[in-house]
Amino acid sequence: MATKIGIIAEDDSDVDVIKEILGKYLPQESFSTKKFVGKGCGKLRAKCAAWTSSLSIQGCEHILIFHDLDRYNETTLRKELSEKINATGVINTLIVIPIEELESWLLSDVDAIKDIFSIRANVKPITNVEQVKSPKEHLQKLVKKLANKPYINSIHNKKIASKIALKNLMNCSSFKPLNDYISNQIAKS
């Protein structure tokens, strides 16, 4: 029987990326997902407790909550989300806060970006992608400059994630808790 995983994220492209990442750890037929999407961070913060409860009632064994750091203080944001989730009494939850934006994770693998956009030029890897300001805009400018193509996050994020190497994602400190949770909680259940 497939493990049900709930995903709460800011938008559908984030959910698509997470599903691709889950597929790197688990056979596709071994899990299914249910989601709630905030269409931004404000609604996500306001509804995350209700959504967590709903996903639990719908049979999700694990619930992953993704909130971009943007310009927030990570400690304050994590505390706010944790208090709301803890109040639900739902266990097997993980709050993941990508530094600035989830797109920073995508920037960790320039070969995946080159492959998706058919870029032939050498692209220098970014030493610390979590230091990039506005990763989504950075990715957009990079693709425009090197491929002269538009980057559309709702289309291309999933494609990049499908090609991204886990070893590159491990260079992102904000990714490591997700790696550990999937490896030690979901994959072993």
C-alpha cells in the first residue's frame, strides 16, 4: 500500500518540485500525495494548522510544510509555524524553510538547468546558492542570458527538479532536514 504524504506549500510549482524530489528516494508507486497550496506565504501561515489537520484526517502519514524564507527571520518563522502545527497534535510533520526561495535548490545543479534549456555554454556552478538574492529572478536572468529562452517557474521548476542530482541538493543546508526526514522516516515506514 502506498504511503500518503501531505504537502503544504506556497504554490503548485513547489509541490511539483517536492514530488520530483520524493521520487528520487522512493519508487513512484510507493507513495501518493495530497496537497494544500497557499498561493503565497500569508495564506499558508494562516491556514497551515487547519490544512495539517485536514491532511491527517485524509490519511496522510507524513506532512511536509514548505515556506520560503524570503526576508523573514528563520527562527521566528519556524517558531510560528511549529506552534501552529504542534497545536494540531498531528505527528510526523516536517517544516522545511528553503533559504530565500525553493528555486535556490534548483540553482544547485547547473547541469540540470543546462539540460532542460539546451544550454551548450559552460556555466560556472554557484558556490553557495543559498546566498543568491532572489533565486527565481537569478534563474530567469541566467536562462535568458545563456539560452535566450523564457524561464517560467510553473513549467520549468518541475523539469529542472526531475534532472537535479541529490548530491547537489545536499550542498543546501535548508535541504538537509528534508533529506534526513525522507531517508529516516518516510523511506523506512
